[in-house]
Amino acid sequence: MLTVAPFDRLGTPMEIIKHFGGKKQYLAAIQELARELYGVS
């Protein structure tokens, strides 16, 4: 997902993950986003 437009303009996958403070925090943010978008618990 991070390598397709428009996300590829935000940086490389590693750069984007670093913005979240690391892989663990990135994955937590993605899970929270999914919960908000889709009502997934």
C-alpha cells in the first residue's frame, strides 16, 4: 500500500514508518484507522 499513489509521495515505506516512531507504532496506527473506518474491533 505504501508504494502506490498517493502514498508513494510521502516517502519510502521505511521513512513513513519512522514518522510513526517505528514499526510497532505504525501497525497500531493502521489498526486504529481500520477500527475507525470499518468498525473493526
